[in-house]
Amino acid sequence: MLGFLIKNVSDAQTLFDYLNCASTQPDDIQKFLTQLYLEDNSLANFYRTNRQETVYWPDIFEKIDEGKLLRARKSFDELKPVIEKYGHAFDFDDFRRLMIVHDYGNLQSAKTLTAAFASELVLSHGDFHSKNVLVQGNHRPVIIDTGAIGHQYWCLDYARLIVHIFTNGLDNGTADYFDPAILPRDIAVANRIIHLQPIDLDGKNDNFIVALNWLTANYAAINEKAHLFELQLGLLKEFIQISYRSDTMPPNKRVLALISAHQCLLAANTIVKSIE
């Protein structure tokens, strides 16, 4: 049993709303994320001191079962014409081979299942999106909704925060959020996130982009044993879960999620090949 002291934080706003506020400055965003992740009482230090047994990358997909993948496949079948329109034809079974069978390309090579590629589970939030992180004042982080806390693969909370800021943040509150014509731009941004490349500011989504650029630039500081392909697989898991949320995500965002998930798969496999 876990007990929680719930504090009423009256002078705080969610990280999502903070990023969505025109008066929020880029320096403040970077200071907040630094305090959240890298300073003395940060999440990076918390993860270092709250570890459990050693696991390997297939554990990233522990909570993806056949039922969830079937829901994603239904989305894929529904949205396939749009996916192919943007030049991203692929076999959905690639996801099943990776996430359920744990056998795709070189990702289940002898090397990636040795001690050098082992990771320890860390005590994690379990639903770490940007509406479950509060900003008190300008910089003080407060984390809420901790009902899913437990030990999981190191990259999963980090990947969820990135994907939520990206898919829910860009163009939020505008018609572009629902517009399939924006897909080429969003696919290009997703590729930059997947490969940890900085995203150019666009004058509309600058605060969300500043946050994404900080997160992709600093991921390795969160875990000294981090491997980029693991983060890419964590992003893949989050994109797959976005793809079947037809009640909350418009079709163009679900198309983006499926295309981005497959790009994550290919990128992770390329890295594994390069380290063989």
C-alpha cells in the first residue's frame, strides 16, 4: 500500500497551460525543466536512488498486449489511405513482431540482450504527461495524479512527456490542430524529435518547441546508462497508444502517431545495426 499526501497548490498551473501561455518566456521553460530533471532534488537523482531489478528493452512493451495492438491495427486499417498518401507505406505486423514477439530486424540480437544493454527499472509516475506536472510560481515543479506510480523502464515517463507535448501541444486551440494538410510539417518535426535534432521555432508554437528541444537535448543526463534506441522504442510505445484514441485525438493526429511510431522503429533498428 502506498499513502499519498495531496497538497492543494493554489498558485500553480499545469505545464501544458504554462507552455500554452504567450507570456511564458523560453528561459523560464528551460529553468523549470532543469529544476524538474537535473538539479539536486530532481527526477534524475530520484531515479538513481529508486531502482529495482535489471531488465532489457522488451520490458518497454510490457503493458502492450494483443488487445491494445488490435485497437491500433483498426486505426491503421481505417487511416491507411492517408498514411500511404504521405509516402509511408509499411506493414503493421512490424509492430507486432517488435512489441509482442520481440523479434524485429536486429533488435533482438545477442548484443542487445547482454549486460551491457541492461537497464534497471526505476520508480516512475506511470502517466507523466504535461497536465500531470504543475508549475508553481515560475519554476517550482509539483507532480500530481500519482495513482499509477510503480517501477518501469527508465525512458517511459520521459517518452510520454515528449509525445504529449508534441501531439497535444502543437497548434493547440487552432484549426490547424485538426488539419491533415499540416501532416508533412508534423511528420518532419517528429523525425527531428526521434533523432534528437533541434526543431526550428515557427512563431506559433515556440514554447512547446523550446520544451521539446530541451527534452531531446538532455535525455542522456536523466540516466547515465541511457541508450538512444531505448528512448526511440519508448516514443514508439507512446505513439502507438495515441493512434487508437479516437475519442480524444483527431484522425490527422492518429495518422501522425502511426507514421511516427514506424519511424521510431526504423530509427532504433538503424542504431542497433550500427553498434553491432
